[in-house]
Amino acid sequence: MMTGEESWWRPLRIVDGIRIFHVDLAPNAEHETRAAAWLSAEELERRSRFWIDRARRDFTLCRAAVRVMLCEQLGCANTRLSFGFGDHGKPFAILNGLRVPVSFNVSHSAPHALIALSSERRIGVDVEMREARRDIDGIAESVFGADERKALASTGGDDKVRLFFRLWTMKEALIKALGTGFSLAPDRFEVPSAMIRDVDSGIFRFPHLPADTWRLEDLGESRFAAALAYDVSAEDR
Ligand SMILES: CC(C)(COP(=O)(O)OP(=O)(O)OC[C@H]1O[C@@H](n2cnc3c(N)ncnc32)[C@H](O)[C@@H]1OP(=O)(O)O)[C@@H](O)C(=O)NCCC(=O)NCCS
């Protein structure tokens, strides 16, 4: 970000031209102070309303990283940049009053966050720490479809935890790419059957939106489960 200073994010991968960055959310007062300096008055006000340290840190470090990335990509001053929000809260960047032709999406699951950055595609990213203590079967009952639940029921131990978070992140990446978030019930669609267990990349269509085509990519690794979804409808036409 600033020459000679260490930044708290690093390039992680590039998928089909979409740049994925890893953000280190470990507590670090110096990083947080430097990040806060990038925020607008409105963002600082939002920041002041977080009463959980971790949530305040996650927002501050990620939003500042997004600002630095967008300023670099667009060649603009930070003060010219602001954000608008879709119907369900998905943020997008605005420069000089106009929506910019660069899209981004953020996900945090401390101590890790991912930021995906793309030119104009609709994108969604999700990252989750694999926490074994969650009520996996209970959650799966309400958010997974029949084939997803069947695959989970036939799996045990650590493999079950891995499968749960693999499916969870793929489904959340899709609803974040669409922009609805959980206002679209996640049991209304299932990840492509080949991707439930083994295949790491595939094509997907929401049953209620068959004209839109998405590519889904598992980004999971030893530190976390993660997935990316992005619109490829235009390429199909
Ligand atoms: C979007 C959503 C799925 C995120 O879930 P989560 O697991 O808590 O959070 P993640 O860390 O993966 O993602 C959070 C980031 O997603 C982005 N985001 C927020 N709303 C989003 C949406 N509708 N679609 C895509 N991305 C969204 C934001 O950048 C947010 O980070 P920030 O607030 O620090 O900028 C969830 O908040 C949701 O369902 N929101 C929609 C709620 C809704 O429909 N409200 C209706 C009234 S507005």
C-alpha cells in the first residue's frame, strides 16, 4: 500500500482473471490504525458502532484493503471513492457519482478474509473457518438440499466437517454473487452434483433463474474453506 510499509493483504490466486486476495485479520494495532485512516467519515461512524473488537477490526481492515485496491485499479484518489448498496446490502463502488466498472466482494471469518476483485462481472466469495463444534446436522437440515444432506449423512468425522463447510461456502458464494444473501433460502438450490464431493469447478444455474449461468470454484485449503462464484452468462450468449 504505502512504499516500505507492510500490508495486511496478499494476492492469493487468480481465477479466470478474477483476483483473489487473502487478508490477515489477526489483531494488530498498527495495521488497524493505518487502515482506519483510509475510511470515509461515514465508514468511521459505522466503525464506531461495532462494539465487538473483532467485528470492528474485520470491517476496518477489509474496507481499507478494498479502497487501496480500487484506487490502484482505477487510478483515483481515495477521497473520490464512495460505496452504494444493492437491495440486499451488496456493496459496489462509486467514483465521481458513477458506479465503477470494477466489482468486488468481501468475506471474513477471522483470522482470515478474502477479497475478490473483477472487472464488471457479478462475483461472490465466501470463507469460513472449519469449526467442528457447530450443529452441523441441524444447520444442514434447514439450509441444504436433498442430495447435499444425503452426502453429508453418509460422511463422518473430520470428512463431515470438511464437506459441510465446502458445501456451505459454495452456496454462500452463489447467493453473494447474485446479491440476495440469505434473503434467498439456500435450500432452494443445490451445488452441481459432481461438485458435492470431488470436482472443484463447475457450471451452475439457480432453478428460478435458468437464463443466468455461473461458474463455481472451490477455493478451500488447509487454513479455511472458501469458494468463489461468478457470472459467465455473457460468455454463453
Ligand atoms: C451477505 C451475507 C450472506 C453475508 O454473510 P456473512 O457470512 O455474515 O458475511 P461474510 O463475511 O461472508 O460477508 C460479509 C460481506 O459481504 C458483503 N455483503 C453484504 N451484503 C451482501 C449481499 N447481499 N450480497 C453479497 N455481498 C454482500 C459486504 O462487503 C460484507 O462485508 P462488510 O460489511 O464488512 O463490507 C448476509 O449478510 C446476508 O444474507 N445479507 C442479506 C440480508 C438481507 O437480505 N437483508 C435484507 C434487508 S437489507
